[in-house]
Amino acid sequence: MSFKRSSGILMHISSLPGKYGIGTFGKEACSFINLLKKMGFTYWQTLPLCPVDECHSPYKSPSAFAGNPFFIDLEILAEEGLLTQDELRASEYSHPYSAAYEWLDETRPSLFRKAFSRINDQIKSDIKAFEDKERHWLPDYALYMTLKKQFGGKDWYLWEDIGLRDHHTEALREARETYAEEILFHEFLQYEFTKQWNAVKCCANDNGIQIIGDMPIYVSLESSDVWAHRDLFDLDPEGRPNHIAGVPPDYFCCDGQLWGNPLYNWTAMKTSAYKWWIDRIGRSLEIYDAVRIDHFRGFSAYWAVAGTAKTARNGKWLEGPGMDFFNAVFNAFDFKEPRIIAEDLGVMDEGVFNLLQETGFPGMRVLQFGFIEDGNNQHLPHNYVENSIAYTGTHDNNTLLGFLWELPPYKRDYALKYINYPCGGNEWQEGGPESPSCHHFIRCLWQSCASLAVLPIQDLCGFGGDTKMNCPGCADGNWSFRITHDALDTIDISWIRSMNEIYKRIP
């Protein structure tokens, strides 16, 4: 299931430039697609498009199916007659370098409600058609968001009404009647999100660009998915997780990473023929051309930590669903073209390698890891295999330049020799779009046999460590990086296109 030899850029929607506090599905998205085309790229990879949690992470969302309303473009709403020009001007935000999540939380909901108040009967009819199509998740999500607001923002397992907390049919029927207008508001947001995103994807595909999405393996306990499907998760009778997700100590954290997500009840999942998962993958394959499944190893074996644990250091490996699950996936979808990428990073074992081989999915290689690890490891480009996706770094890594600064001198010297950069002094410290050290790393990756080579936009721009997207294990200060129009204008288009041409990465 190898991708054709090609290349791509990793950048989240939130990182797009614009004047409304966060990147959106507006004209800047299509402008970025045109830039990708000029540079000879074939793929644009994003982070998950779902709503974020209180720390702004898209990897712990209130829904595995819903989209982040903050990505809805305000200018498009104005073109539809749902916002005024005065309201647009009042929604501008002057700081262009980071996503203004706190400001968005304070101002965007009321603006969306103004837009919702102006929808006509045709839009209401379109929303109803959208609800019918997405019936397997949208009604539950819209009701969940409505009820959470009614209960003062409390998580579902703290709701005072036991019938609603436990998802009882009669209580839900009454709630849908009582709060019909508020439910319609949340369905409106998801309708607008999907409509605008589909236009961006069409723009990309029309220009020869494919979209790679990202799917977190786990969902949040505080989600409509767990509330509506408690039997599919490892919970006690009160709805608290018996065990929670994470990973043991790794590259990023000596105590491991305690994610806190509830684990799946794979026995119950299998009884339902994995329907919830099949629906989830189906939605992803509708809105993306391909999807990276985060923490793929969790399908082979997953790290289970006690629900009351403070770190992920003490846990145990439990057996995952393995090929039984992926056989169900293969039966449900046509995979004549590569559609799934397996994030196979971290602690690997024979079971993961066997599962990856059986599925045929391409795994990942990360250039930075090649120089963090000692010895002749799989992340050094001369050890890559064709059926793999190679990255300079992911959203969890530092930028290339920041990575070089962090490396011990002896490892940095080896890395510079490996990429054939004869640096006699401190020239490796030079950043910017013509950074010689970044260019040598990129060239090294592009030369590899990996079918798809991907680099974060920060590395193409030669940015330092202050622009990294996420610091694993740190709750604050993440997910906010944005690029500016000026930075995009300085990219050396001819150089990166020449790399794509020389190393045959333009299919």
C-alpha cells in the first residue's frame, strides 16, 4: 500500500495566517494550497480537526466526529449574509503569531449565535439533510453540547439528572424537545464546518494536492462519544475509567505520558462488529484523502494505567484487537489506494511489527530520532524502507534548528557529518528560509527511499524552537503556533521545488 514517491507539508489549519485570531477555512487556506502546488508538493497534512480541550489540544476532544467551529471562516459567513461587515471588523485580532484561544473562547460563541439567528428556511433544510446523513454521531453530539451548557459546563458524569447522565431514552426524548433550538445551533456549526472544509478539500484536490488527516486513537472521557456509548469503554458503574491511556517512559518524558483517556472495551467493540470505529474511520475517509492513525501500536497492545495514577510510569501492556479489527476495516472500505498511515513511534515490539506487516500500512520514520538514539537505528535514512512516511519531525518534535541546539555536541557533530554539511564553525546556527543546516537535513530526507517525505512548515522556514507546536507532557503553552503572510512570502520556492524535481518527488 505504498504511496507514490512524493512529498508534503505538515501544518495545522490553526497555523494558517489571517486576521481573526486563528487559521480558518477561508481564502488563506486556498492560497496555501496554491503555494504547495508551486513548490511541487503533493500532500498537506493537518492535525486533528476536532474541537479542542481546555488546554487547546486536538488530541483530547469532546467528539471523535465533530469539527472545531473556530475553523469556520467568518468572511464566508458574511458572504452568506449571516454576519455584517461591522461584525467582521470587530472580530479582527492584531497578534498574528499565535492562535488566540482564550480570546476566541470569549468572543466567538456570541458571534456564531448572531450568525445562527439569521439562518433561513433553506439553511435549516440543509442542516436537516446533513443531520440525516450524520445520524450516527451528530444528534448525540449536539444534545451533549447543549446539556453540558445547561449543567453549567460540568462533565457528563457530574450531571445532576441521572436519566440524562446515563443516556436514558425517555430523558433524551424530552431534552430534545425542550432544547430543540440550542441543539439546532450546534448542528448549524457542524454543518458550516463540514461545508467549508469540503470546499477547501475540493480546492486542494483540484490543484493536485491530497489531504492527510490525523486521528487520535483515544477519545476524551468528557466527550459525547463516551457519554453515548459507555458500554464501549472500560468504565466503572459511575462512569469513571477503570484504566486510562498513556505510554511508558520514552524519548519525551521520563515518567511516560499520562494521557488520561479511557480505554476501550474491545470485547464490546467486537460484539458490535466494531461499528463505532467503522463509522469513525468512514467519516475520516470522507473528509480526508488519507488519515494517520495516532498510536497505532495500541491496536497490537496498549499501556493500561490505573484510573487514579498520577504518572504513566506504572502500568501494564494489554492485548489489543489486532488483525481482527483491521479485517473488519478492510471489509468495510475499498483500499485500492493508500488511505491509512500507521503512527508506529515509541516503544515497539514484535507484535506491532507483525501487525504493521499484515495490514500493509506504511509506518513512520523521524529523522530527528535517528540522531537522538545511539547506534544504527531505523530512523537513520539509510535504513528506511519504501513503504514508509519520513518526517524531519512531527508536531511533538522541536524544529530542526531547535533540535540542533539541543543536541549534545558529539551527537550534533555526527548529525552534521551524516547530512554531509561540512560546517567548520557555528554556521549551523543560521536560521531562516535559506538555513544551510535545515537545507542539508531536508535534502538528506528527500534522497531517502521513503515513498513520502514530509516536513513541518517551520523547518521549511528555518524557524527556531520557539515555534514548535507541542511539548509532550506539558499541559500549557502548546498548539498555538501560526505562520504569517510575510514568512510564507520568504520561502525559497525554487529551492524546494528543485528538491522535489531532483529526487523524483513530483508524481
